[in-house]
Amino acid sequence: MEEVKVTRNYQITIPSTIRAKLNIRVGDKLLVYVENNKIIIEKKSGNITWLNLRLGRKFTDEDINKIIVEAGEEIGRNSSS
């Protein structure tokens, strides 16, 4: 466990030992949420670079989320018939 300070812009620095342990690099995305009165920060897993290369187009997180929602709606329609 390490202590960090919140700056006036409400930012924190992730200690180098933690960054190394989780292999956090510049540009990585982290998920932040509250659980039982604790702030949880997780490294976002999954890398869609292979998908972008294979399909020849750059997919964003928003593209992927839209595809997931549409697939869920399709499954819902198919399961009710």
C-alpha cells in the first residue's frame, strides 16, 4: 500500500512500483469506480489493436460499446421468438 496526494486539480500520480507491477504505460486506459466506500482503479484489459489491423479500420471504445449493445438487443429479439 502506498500513499498518494490529491492535487488541486483532483489528480493523483500512480506510484512507479504500482505502474511496474500492472505494466501501466502512457496512453493506457484505467477504469475508476467506487465499491464499498473505496475508490478502485483497474487497468482496462483487452487490446483491440489486432482488430484494427485485421479489419483495416480504427475502432474506438464507443464503436465497440455500440456493437455490444446492438448484439445484446439482437440476442434479446431472437430469444423472445
